[in-house]
Amino acid sequence: MSKSLHGIDLSHLTIEAIRRIFDVEDRGLLEEMAHAARELTRRQFGRTISLYAPLYIANYCQNECVYCGFHASQKSMPRSKLTMEQIDRECAALAATGNRSVLILTGESRFHSSPQYIREAVTIASRHFSYVALEVYPLDEEEYRELYLAGVDGVTLYQETYDRVRYDELHLAGPKKVYDYRVQCPERIARSGIRHISMGALLGLTDWRRDVMALFEHVRHLEKKYPGVEFGLAFPRLRRVADDEHHYQEVSDREMLKIMTAARLFFPRVGISISTRELPEFRDRILEFGVTKMSAGSSTRVGGYLEGENKYEDGQFEVFDPRSFDEIKAMLTAKGFDPVVTDWRNIVNS
Amino acid sequence: MDDKLIVGTREFTSRFFLGTGKFGNKEAMRQAIVSSGSQLVTVALRRIDLDETEENILSFIPEGTTIMVNTSGARNAAEAVRIAHIARDAGYGDWIKIEVINDSRYLLPDNQETIKATRILASEGFTVLPYMNPDLYAAKALVDAGAAAVMPLGSLIGSNQGLRMRTLIEVLIEEITGVPIVVDAGIGRPSQAAEAMEIGADAVLANTAVADAEDPPLMAAAFARGVEAGRMARLARIGKERAGATASSPLTGFLYDE
């Protein structure tokens, strides 16, 4: 690959070049990046996309994040927590759809969803799925190690924003208010032995350029320090909730594509996932340009898979892509991708 | 021409091995195996789901093909050994390709851990084909540890860059005797596969370049022919390249009474 427009070498993208890319609006450059990202993704991952689904086992929260409809003082929000027996049935219901990869989520409440509770849930989930990941509040290194031994293959943790001042403004109270404990968390996860770490910023909280640059630098630093860890990236876009009058800087579809293609070119091997918070039309279009993983048949409601009906109501996030697991598989097949259901086997606790 | 490749206790008439990852659909993978005549394929244990009978990757591999499970996902010797044990217990045989990779950016194999895993698994009766960085000391240690072949990378995996490691691989070809040398990663074109065979590799393993082609079965067949052409050229003894034309009257002729 030769030098691209603006003298940028897309085959050896530097962090300085990414800064320039983020600052210019250039259709030709974006087109070139899309081509390069598509080609590189195919070489690295082939024509495959892995599928997973989130599973909410609890939604209690101790934090006050102004942009989230689920914050602790939101009393009108129904709160619940599944028992182990319910988790087992919920896992069985999700596995029956064909899914083999699960992301277990709790709200951020150490009180209601203790490390012990999470560990028991992981043990149960490991019996139903070949890959078990967690998206929960930040934990200590030893707690992560115990979860690793219980069967956790990956952890997802978003920093939300790397702008300390903005972070402080947006997180009014709760354990999450401590920026450093969260930003240092990926290192604790890496040291615990856990294999996959997915990171991201909630795009829109501040200038996305600064957050994405900081995220890239953070991941690159971790890659060098912990080369055995497989890193993943996600680029969730903020969806404004009712009654929130803060000023945000929304990210357009074009900017999303620019972010995703830059991520692929800068990190040839990182997994990139795209969630059901994006619209189906956009997901289907963008998935060629770096995506390796997508959620399918998602419910973001506690106990949503067993209930079946109404699974999209009252969820932590609104699901914008309501397609079933089989519908997503059919879409991928039609686009020439092999939908990969099994791409992992836990060798720690099997 | 009787030119069989012997690995462990098995004989192969095809010197083209195929990886089964990265295909857009499993039927294309099956056709690629058939059209290339490949008799040995490698499958990652992590991709095998026995509960999934309809789309289980193994059911797309033609009968009679030797299946070599690989340890993709292993970060050290202990994990590679564990994966090999799971594979054998599950009934996938005892042919194992060791991949120990503790570097998620370049996917470079860890030779030291690979040697350890090879020693353990070979002593347990596995037929072990280790994927390695082309280093002479490591290759010798692998042979001593009981490897049935040595599989140096041609260039970074998935890079399609061909034989960037050519000089080091030539050293292995020259010095390693007793087990075949299989060039494993980075081979992006049939001509590069031919080049590997011309310099004396015993076989070539490819995956990305075939899986990523618009027509994988056709590309697989092209690779098989590239491998065959390179092998035939090797056996036929390629003439030395010369920098310029050779003068028909020797320059030093005046020194001799003729």
C-alpha cells in the first residue's frame, strides 16, 4: 500500500497520522480508509464474524451517571436480580437460540451483585456457553483472578471518557466517581490472567477525537505491556435519555466509519464489536470495515430471554436491532460472511 | 513419479496442506480441500462445536483427509498440552499442530514454549507438527524433542508477504535432516508457494490466501499446482541464476595451448 491522500501511509498508520485524519473531513480519504480497512480485516480475520449475546442478570446500580437512565436515584426504574436457579434457566433459554457466546452484565452495584454472586453466575454460564465474558463494575486483581479460574474468558469495561474534568462532571456520585480506579482496571484484568479485554469510550460525552485518541494510546500501551492479552474495541454512541439536558457532541455515521477504520488500521488484530444499539441498516453496512464480532438476538432486560415477549422494554439500553439470532446469521451468510458461533473453548476450567 | 511425503507414520502424495479458518462459508472450504487434493488440513479446536451437528466444521472435511487439530489460543506450553489432551479425549486423533502465541499483535510463535510442548506431547505419542520462528537452534531442539516436522513461518501470518524469512528457512532446509520442513504462514500466492518448494521445502501450508480469494476452490487448486511445480523444479535441479551472459569463448582461453 502506498502513501494515501495527505501523505498518510495507511499501511503504517501512526498515532500522529490518526490525529490528522480525525481533523480533516475528506471523502476521498475516508473511501481509501474503508478499502484498506476492509482488505486488512479480511486478511486478518477472513470472512467471518463471531456472534454473541448479552445476558443481564441484575440491574441494581450505585452510581449517578447523568447520561444514563439507569442511575441509582432513578426510582421509577424497576430493579431486579436473578437467583442462581433463574440464571440457569435464562442461560438455557439463550443457549437454545443457538448462541454459544455470552456477555453477562450486572448494574454497577457491588452490594447487590457481589463478586461472589458474579462468580456463581459465571460457573453456571460456563455450563451453557463456550465463551463467557463479563461487563460489571471494576474489581480488584485478585477478584478477577478468581473469576478467571471460575471460567471468565473476557471482560468488557468502558472508560466512558478519558477527559478527567468531564468525567468528574458527568459522574456525580458512587464508586464510579473515582476515575483512576476505573482507568487502571484493564491492567488489573490483564495481570489476573484473563484473556480478552474489551475497551471503549462512550462517544459523545466530550470531543470524540480526544477520547478516541486517548483510548488508542491506552490500548497501544497495554498491548506492549501485556502482549498475551487479546484486546477488543467497541465504539458505543451516546443515546440521550429523557430529562438529560447536558451538552453532548454527537458522533455522525461518517465519523463512526472514520473511527472504526482508523482503529482497524492502527490495530490490525484487535477485535471490534458492534452492538444492537446501532440501527440494522448501519450495522449491516459498517460490518465490512473492521467488525469481527456482533451481538445478535439481544435482550437487555433482566430475565429477558425466558420471558420472550416484551424483551425490549425497560432494558438497560434500547435495542435498535431487534433481529433474532437466526436472522442475523442469515444476513451475514447473504453478505458472504461465515457467522461463527463457536470460536473459543475454555481450557482453564474445562 | 513416486515422490511421497512422509510425516510421522503417514504418506502423502500431496504436499499442499490447508488451514480451515477464515472461509466465508464452510462449503467453500470443503470444495477447496477437494479441488486442491490436499490430504492434510488443520482445524482449531476452539472452532469445533460438537453440540452443533449441522454446521460443525468437521462435517465439511472430506473423508480420508488427515485432520490435524491446532492449539490456536494457547499462550504457553501448558495450555497447548491441555488443548491437545482435550482434542485427543474428544476423539480427534493424535495429530497436533502446536501454535503457542503470546503476542496478540503479530501472532509470532514462542519457540521456547513450543519446544516444551513438543517434548511433552511427542513423549505421549502425539504426532507433533510445531509452528515456529525460523531459528536453527530452535528447529534442532524441536527435532530432538520429537517433532514429526518443523513448520517455520514464511512471513507474518495473514500478511501474504511470501518468503520474507527465505534466508533463515534455507538454513533450516540445509541443516535439518530427518523431518520435513513445512513452510507455514504468510504465503500469499501460488508463485510464492512454488518458490518455497523450489528452495527445498517439503510442503507448504496456506490458509488466508485461499480463504480470502473470490473463488477459494480455484485458488486452492492453483496453490496445489504451485506447490507441485516448485517440487518438480526442485527435483529437476534448477539451473543457477547467472548475473550476465556467459561468454562462449572463455576469457582465460589464451592461457592454454589449444
